[in-house]
Amino acid sequence: MLNLVCSDVACDGERITALYKIRWKVEVFHTSLNTNAALARSPTRRVTTQNNHVFMSIYAVFKLECLNFKLKTNHFAIRAKLFIKATQQAYAELQALQAA
């Protein structure tokens, strides 16, 4: 059971539910931004590199959202697939370098 609370006494239940749905989308965006795009783990020190990191993190979540619509899956599953594919390609490159 979910209890939603609002400080505005003039809001009815439907309005509170609608506001909660909008707010929840923001929470999902922030979770994906921090978890999938590593926004909080920026090793940058200078303002320019910090700005670049923030921009690219937001852009990465935007691209994940585009893939979400196309593939009909969530950000975390897409990230896992990308990680596996990148690891496979890196391993193949390593094998090619060792064979040379």
C-alpha cells in the first residue's frame, strides 16, 4: 500500500497521484544519471572538465533513454549489454595483438 502525502490541502487524490508520477520520472532520471552515467564519480578538478563531465553524463542518459524507447528495455539492462559487448571487443583486440 502506498500513501501519498501533499502539503496542499486543496489537492485531490488524482492530482496528488499525477504529481507523484511526474516526480517519480525525475527520481528515475537522477538514479540513472548517478548509477549509469557515473555523474557523482567524476575525478575532475577544473571547472571546464567538470562541466564537460556533467554534460556528457546527461548526454549519456539521454542516449540511454533513446535506446530505451527503441529496445523496450530499461537503462540498466542496456548498460549491461553495452558493457558485455565492449568487453568482448576488447578481448578480441587483445587476442589479435597477441597473435601478431
